[in-house]
Amino acid sequence: MKKKLGWTIGSFLTLAWLFLPLLAGPGEALAGGPASPPHRVEVFVKRLPAGHKVIHVGKTKYFVHGGRFYRGKPGGYVAVTAPIGAVVNVLPSGFSTVTLGGTTFFLAGGVYYRQLPGGYMVVEAPTPEPLAEGHEVIVQVAVLNVRSGPGAENPVVHQVSQGVHLSVVGNALGWYYVRLPGGHHGWVMGKFVSPVQPLPRG
């Protein structure tokens, strides 16, 4: 009996260790600021999806399909972060159009793209402009984490969905302190929202 119980506890701990990064919160490509787990689950596939494309960034070869990038690895392929400078012909499905500082970006899966004559290039996430109290921003990702402080190390206290309007109460570098529709307050990463009205200039 003791042996059986020990095996059950050991199995539970093993499963908890494997799935703990997933339980820490949604991936911040969706949700606004890296969750920063100590280990990330590596996505490995033996075969690439049908219809994938081959692109090069410098001397590095990548494979791309549906907004996901892969690199070759012994025995198959591993999913990697979208490389800055990569150019794709078509944007991934479900992308959003974001205008920041008068510049139009396309946001898909937490990756920002700029349009070029020959396609769309992966670019660094733009730095949001400070907004005065009373401005509204709109959520541009499927699920956005609302944190207790301006930093990814702070716990998630709420989550809001794409299209929700938030009232800006304050600013920190790259973060907005906002009031949620239900009256709660918290911090959101500025690169995952955009102003409802263009900022006045001149």
C-alpha cells in the first residue's frame, strides 16, 4: 500500500513539474509581459506543417507556417521566437492592426510586423507613448494580463479580452495603469494596447 501511495505522489509531482509553467498564466505573446517561468516547454516536431515556407535572416535558415517559425534540429524541427528582420508574404490569421506614434503595425501572436513592398517584416515591439489621465486604450490581443505593478514580475490580478476599452490613470516605462470596466485597477503592458483616439500633435 505504501509503495502504491508513493508512486501516486511521485507521479503527481512529476506532472506538476511538467505543467507548472503552463499554470503560471497565459503566454504573454497573448497576454502582455513575459510570464518568466524558469523553464519553457520546447515545441518539437518531426515534420513541418504542409505548406510551410523557407526564409533566411542573414545566414540563418527558418521555416515558417501560420506565423510560427521553426529551425532544423537533429531528428526534426523546433519552434523558435520570430526573428527580427524576417519577411513573410502573408500575415498570420487573426492579426490586429495597431497604430502607435502615427506608425501602423500588425500584431499577431505577440509578434509585430511592418508592411513592406514585398511583404511584412518582423520588427521590435514599439515603445508606447505616455498617455495623460483620462485617455482610453483598446486591447489588441486575445487575452491581456492585468498586473499588480508595472513589470512582468508582478502577479496577474485580472485579465481582459481583445477589444475592451481601458481608461488610463497613470504611466510607467512601457506600462499603463488603467481602470477596468468593472472599476478595478491594474497595470498593462503598453505594447498590447493602442490609443482609442490618435494623440494630438503639433
